[in-house]
Amino acid sequence: AQKVTQAQTEISVVEKEDVTLDCVYETRDTTYYLFWYKQPPSGELVFLIRRNSFDEQNEISGRYSWNFQKSTSSFNFTITASQVVDSAVYFCALKVSLNYGGSQGNLIFGKGTKLSVKP
Amino acid sequence: ETGVTQSPTHLIKTRGQQVTLRCSSQSGHNTVSWYQQALGQGPQFIFQYYREEENGRGNFPPRFSGLQFPNYSSELNVNALELDDSALYLCASSRLAGGEQYFGPGTRLTVT
């Protein structure tokens, strides 16, 4: 079975603090993709990053960084020097079966972590 | 490039009624996926349409049905509405069935 667990329901930090959002996934597939999405109060899911199961290199994009560790089935997301605009719900998601044109390719989401950044 | 759009933004229906939600995919995308997001939960996959055919379905009853049109826009229909159908319904389009999904702003459905 495929599953994504985000154990942190809510996190509150003060602006400029660093914060890490945890994500643990379960799958028996050897080929899969992991995602992070941001959902502001408006409701639209904003794509942040995609990693495939064969690429464990960590990635940094501005204040955002991601740590992918297959050994612990984790794909954690760190925001450095958080800002009020980072306040949102963040979702980690898993996708398996990447046979283009013939499969579901659906995303399996965790329950999300609500991040509040206070000024 | 126009992104994914959904209509209506909000909708209030009564239990037992039927509802149709609409989604226009992003330019160049031929696949549309629908998700249901209950309050405080992550989105759950309902089904996907690829080139006008259903291409996978999540754990939702048959009263959830859909269509995809030749221009790749899509509809989600829900019959015999139940209170638990109250949720944010998200549509996502992608260039291919397994490709990157881009989400619309969602339709918030309230069933009373």
C-alpha cells in the first residue's frame, strides 16, 4: 500500500526562524516520485518540488531545501529564515506507476502541516 | 499561458441533489485529474481522464462520475449528494497521464 505521513499537524514559528516539515512515505514500488505542495488560504495547490526515487541529492532553492533519504523513507522540507508569507498548509505527496499514457499517475497526499509564521 | 480554471468558486446544495463542477485544463494539457479535499485533510484522488476516457479511479462510489471533452476540459458530477460530500474539489491538469499536475483554485461545495 502507498501512504504518506506528515506527523506535524501544526507548527508555529517567529519570522526569521528556520523550520523543518517532516514527511515519511511508504511504498513497495522502486520507481516513484515525491512532491511538496503549498496551499495558501485561497485553496490552490502550488507545486514546490518533485524528486524521483533514483535521485537522492538534496536540493536547495532560495530559502527552501529538501532532504530525501531512502534509508528512512523520508522527504523533509526546510524553510530557512521563514517569512510571514510562508504561512500556509504544506502537503507532501507520493506518486507511483509512471507509465505515461496508461496508468493512473494519481497523487497520494499526506494530511498536511499548517505552518504559521508570526511577525 | 492560461492556468487551470474551475467553476463555480463556491456552491451550496441540499442533500439528495445533483451537482456539476467544471474544469478547464491548462493549454497543451490532455489529462485532467479530480481530487476531493475534506476540511483538515489532504486531497484524495477521485478519478483521472486522459483523451476523453477514464484512466484510473480512486475509492469513490459510482455516484461520482465525470466527462472529458474534445478540448480536454472536464466535468465532475455528483449525484444524490450527502453531507459528507462537503469539501473542496480540486482539478489538476497535466501534459500526459503520468505528468506533472497543475492545480486549479478549487470549488468549495457545501451540502446542507
